[in-house]
Amino acid sequence: MRPFAPLAAGLAGLCLVALAPAVNAADVRVSGMGVRKCAEWVEWKTANNGQARATTLEWAQGFIAGHNVYARVGRDNAPSVVADAKILVTLLDSYCEKNPDQRIVAGIIGITQSLGGAKLNLTPKAPAQPNPRPDDKSPRES
């Protein structure tokens, strides 16, 4: 096992959040370990797969750090959330055991909100429709 793999995964998660364009608390785009199902988190616990759980925990802490930097309530920064790793693991275990079909990110968002963080909406937006070019005079089909 590479000793920096969990740290690298957490930093990657933070970068994904930190580099998102014009971050709005209502627009959450997720990649990495957070898209995995809670059933996998529980399975890793049962299988004693500490590396997968550590990588996911690093991702979760990066996600929370991104929340603390970018989440807003109106025009103000959302309250920062601090979650000790031992507490975060316990809370995520509890959430995932009750919600195995949910994604890990939903659990982390719920935990973040329960600790005073901003309300985040995971509902995907409809894809933007292309704008017609105003200078295009070509005939259109009807």
C-alpha cells in the first residue's frame, strides 16, 4: 500500500470541489469515492477493507473542506463544519447501514447539514439547451 494514497484521494476530492466553476451550494457535482453506494461502504467494513474506507474517508473530509470554503447561505459563507475522523466514520456507518442504496455523498451531505452546514441540493439540473445563433439566417425546418 502506498502511504500517500489516502491523502492523494482526499486532495483530489478537495480539488474537484475547489476547482468547480462558480460554485453555488445548489449546484453539487460529485466525482470520486462519493459516487459509490453506501452498500459498498458497509461491505468494506464487513470485509475489513481499511484501505477503501480510508480512501473514502479522505474523500469525505475533502468534500467537507470544500463545503467550508465555498458553500454559501445567501451572500454569506455557510457555517464551517468540523468532523473528527472517528465521529465521521461512526456517522457514515450509521447512515449507510440505514440507506444502502444511497450514494456516499448523500450521507456526507446529510452529516454536514446535521453539523450545521449549508443545505445542498443533489437534484441534477436539466441540460442547458443550445441558444440559436441570432446571426444565422439559414432557413429552418418546420
